[in-house]
Amino acid sequence: MSDKIFIFDTTLRDGEQVPGCQLNTVEKIEVAKSLEELGVDIIEAGFPVSSPGDFNSVVEISKAVTWPTICALTRAVPNDIKVAAEALQYARHKRIHTGIGTSDPHIRYKFNSTREEIIERAVAAVSYARKFVEDVQFYAEDAGRTDNEYLARVVEAVIKAGATVINIPDTTGYCLPEEFGAKIRYLMEHVDGIHKAVIATHCHNDLGMATANTMSGLINGARQAEVTINGIGERAGNTALEEVVMALRSHHELGLDTNINTHRISSVSRQVSSLMNMPVQPNKAIVGRNAFAHSSGIHQDGVLKNRESYEIIDPKDVGIDENSIVLTARSGRAALKHRMHVLGVELEKEALDKAYEAFLRLADRKKEITDDDVLMLAGEHRQNHRIKVEYLQVTSGIGLQSVASIGLSIAGEKFEACASGNGPVDAAISAIKIIIRRQMLVKEFLIQAISKGSNDVGKVHMTVEHDGRQYYGFSANTDIIAASAEAFVDAINKFVI
Ligand code: KIV
Ligand code: ZN
């Protein structure tokens, strides 16, 4: 029998902190339900005191899911803890996650405090949280750079105060696998009462070591892995759920396993990537589109003779079904609905009708509709924008001045403008600026093809600066000039209300 590793998913908290990845409450509920179906043990649903939106999301996720524990983040501050307890009131299984920085740089520069005072504040936070819930997780922020002897004192004190789970974050992604594993082992061997609590790893990927560090932590005694789908998260991201789960599944000799239904990994990965507009790099382990693609002749020959020659994981085990029904212009609404369901998306009838019309238009231009296309269509029909692009006509070419004429509808009223530019995108954006008279600067502009082929859908990610703040816009279209104009308008919709 394997030892159980608890999977704590923080896609909706640490993952969602990434600029441009913000989800609304409805989208967060969709992801939370998918995480429940995936078999995640604990869902970190947000940081309730940080905003009314986060508070509300924790409330609604608590109502929407049944089995996983719902966790809410706090600082070691009484009001944070009180607000988190309120947000968790509907959760069937609830956990407060409180903590404080324990490394010398945190103690000195962030808190202007002393080691002793930090232990007092940690103990006070845990004791206060225990007044509201039985399950209290403590995080020692920047534990990766905290000296082991002091860390052991902090951990011992908070376990005595009632902490049930101890999170050891490598907040800055600094540790090497051997060093992180040794840290966990040190705590297992030197903390009185360590067996009363579960030790958790929470590794960031700044040096590309997040999964290796997590595995090393688990091998040395940690029994909870904190992860995100696709490894999204601050800076270089967090440990990827799919990597840890499949590493444990592939290495039975470790005697460690999770409750994850691996067949759902691929669809949750796509759902999160699509909702958060965060593309998965093609060579990403387990969920990248090349993760199981064998291109060299020698490899193809080997795999055809016996899959195990070059594959350590059967793609079907992570939900990649090469024989899944291909959607084309002849597919009906039911086939589209089914595909969306498989991908974890449920649309109301009206939104599904609109998505189906858009699907038929796309299928006219593209031979085969991929899962990414389907998720893109589903995303479009969830949005309810006040400003919409009605039409766009562009002339451009070698030796020609680019000129765009655009029609926008703003709350149902029609506006038109025409402008020239140093290329078709510049012309389209200049025309939009004639209608929307605000100070707006395109700070970032990324065009990306979803898969392959000149008839493919292009995704555009854009960051627009307005009034000192940055707003994120996204669109996808087989016409990349149209997608660029739509992404610009998507960003504008976030500040022109
Ligand atoms: O990386 C980190 O230290 C965190 C804590 C808040 C758990 O995300
Ligand atoms: Zn983190």
C-alpha cells in the first residue's frame, strides 16, 4: 500500500495572482468543480481579505464543491483570519491558511522585527485561527532561505498552538533538490510533535527546480504537495500538479501516490489555459502539445513497434485520446456540446447557440476544429462586452500605406472611424483611438498560433496602459489583424465602463 500524498491546489490563489490570469467568480467555480472531479484534496480558493471579489469567490466555491477541503489564505493578522473564517462559512470541510515570513531578510526588512517576536506572532495567529476552525495550516514564508534550526523552533511552536498542517514554502524558488529534501528531513527529525501535523511543500520555479524540490520534499517525509495546474503562478510559476502526480504514478518504488484521476489532467489543463489566457508551452511536460509527439524517424519507428520504447506514460492515462471525435463543419450542436463537456465547459442554451454559430463560421475556414478552438469559442461567448468590434476593413501590402476603417458598437450605439498606420494593426488601433478618446498605450503585444497550419486561429495577448494602470486584453481569430483589434477592445472594456 502506498502512502497517500495530499494534493493541495492553489491555481485559484497563487496561480490567479499572475497579471492577466484573473478569473471572475463564475469561472473560478468552473475551475473548482473541475479540480473536484480531478480528485484534488484541498482547493485554495483565495485570499478573502484582499478584495470583495476574492471574498465572494471563496464563499461561492465553498457552496459549489462537496468533497475537497476549501482553504482560505491570510496573513498572521487577526482581521485577515476573521474575514477568512466568514468567507468559509458554507464550506463542508474548511481550512484557514495563515503564516508569516521566517527568513532573516523577511524578519529584518519586511517586518522590522526579531526572530522571537515572529514566533510570538505565528503562535498568536494559529491560536486565533483555531477559534474558528479545526484545520489550520501554517506557512513559514521564505522557508527555503530560513535557517533550519530556527525554522524547527517556529514549526514546533505552531504545532503546539494547534496547527494541523505545516507548509514549508520555497517562496523564491532558491533551493536545490537535495537542500530542500534535507530541510524537510531536518524538521522530521528535530521537531517535537512533528507527527501531529502534515508537512507540505510549496515550491516556486525560479530556477526550474519546483517539481524536483517537491519530489525531494515528499521523499523526505512531506505528505502534502502544493501545486497549480500547468505550473502557473507568480514569476516562473509554482510546481505543476500534473508533473508531481505523474512522477509519483511512474515511480511505484517510492510507495507514494495521490487520489488524482489522471484521465482528467489534459482537459483541466486546457480549461485553465483557456480561461486564464495563459498558453501552455508546446514542450511542457505531460500537458504540452508535443509532450507525446515523436517526430524523429527512429523514435516513430520505435513507438510503432512498442510504445514503451520511447514513452514512459501512455497518453491515454492523462486523458489524451488520439481517437477522439474530430469536429468539422458537418458536426452538430450536440457534438460541440459533448466536446465542451469533455473539456469541462458547460454553456447555457443561449451561449451554446452563439458558440455553435461561431463554430460553423470557423469550421468553414478551418478543416478541423481542435480542443483549443472549442475552448476559445466557449470563452468568447461567456463575455458580455459593452464595446464590440462590428466590422473591420484593412488595406495593406508591400509598397502600400496601411489604412483601416472600423465600426464599433458602444452600448448598442454605432461609431465609425478610419485611420492610417505603419502597418495594418497600427492602422486599426489608431482608428479605435479616434472613437475611444482616452490616453492608451499598447505596452505588450503577443501573437501566437494555437496549433499549426496557415488556416489556424491566432491568439493575441495585449497589455494596454491607461491612467497609470495596466489592463489585459485577449482575442482569438483566424484573422490576426481582427484578433489584434478585438484584443485591444477587450482591454478597453476593462476601464471604459
Ligand atoms: O510562496 C509562498 O510563500 C506563498 C505563501 C503565501 C504560502 O505563496
Ligand atoms: Zn507561493
